[in-house]
Amino acid sequence: MMELYFTEETYSKIDYTPIGIVKASYDSCTFLNCNFDGVHASNIEFIDCIFIECNFSNTNIANTAFKNVSFESCKMIGLKFNECDTFLLQLSFKSCQLNFSSFYQLNIPKTSFTNCNLQEVDFTETNLSEVIFDNCDLKSAIFDASNLIKSDFRTAYNFEIHPEKNRLKNALFNRNTIDGLLVSFGIKLV
């Protein structure tokens, strides 16, 4: 348990790059247009928080807890979610830039990615069962030994998923983007 505890606070237009963020528990807090770029934000707990139009690029989130946290219109380039605290980890993303981020070996079923850019994101050995990729760009995203059971790729695009290396039972795909499952076999649909 953190010594400092903030609840139902709103933080707006704060640039944490020169000052850092106070290591504490933040419960039901809202962060609007805040800059965490490159900040060492490890060992912090966020519970039921919302981040809107924040910049998290290259932020250190080692051992940071995200419990039912939503990100909307955030820039999150190169984040290593695989290093965060996995206890009660629950995330959702809407209109976020997550390029080059890593979810390696995380257990994040039922996560929602809506209108997100997920280029070159690492989902290796990640449990993505029942995850929704709604209108997401998955160009060069890595799916290797990933659990994609019941995941929804119907509106996702630019993905390449090797069916023999991932669990895909009951995953949903659109007929117009099915070629992303065939690339590994050298098959092209025309």
C-alpha cells in the first residue's frame, strides 16, 4: 500500500518531465493533457483512472499498477506494459498511438483497443482472448504463441498472424482482411 493516496482529483495540463510524478495511489483520478514523456513513473498505483490526451512516450512504468484504467487519445510510444504490475491489470485504449509498445506475456483478456495505432507492438505469448481490435492498424505487430481465442479482428487491418503459431479458435475476421492470415503461407488473395 502506498503512503500517499489521492482520490477523485483532476490533473490538467501538467508537464511532469521536469518534476516527475509523486509516487502514490491515485484512485478515480482524471489526467487531462498531461505530459509524462520519458518520466520515471514506476511503483505507482492507478485505480479507476482516466488519461485523456496525455503523452506517455518512453515513460518508465516498471511495477506500476493499472487497475481498470482507460486511455483516450494518448500518445504511448514505446511503453513496456510487460514490466508493469500485473495484479488486477485491466486496461482500455481509445484513439491511442501505441507504436513500438510491448505487452509481452501479459494476461489482458477482454481488453478493448478502439481506433488505435498498434504498429510494431509486441503481443508475443500474450493472452488476448476476447480482445477487441476495433479499427486498429496492426502493421508489423508481433503475434507469436499468442492466445487470440474469441478475439475480434473484423475491423482491424494490416495484421499478419500465423495461424499455426497462435491460438485462434472462434476469433472473428472480416473476409476483406483475411489475407493477413495467409501471408505466412505465401498465399495471396486477388
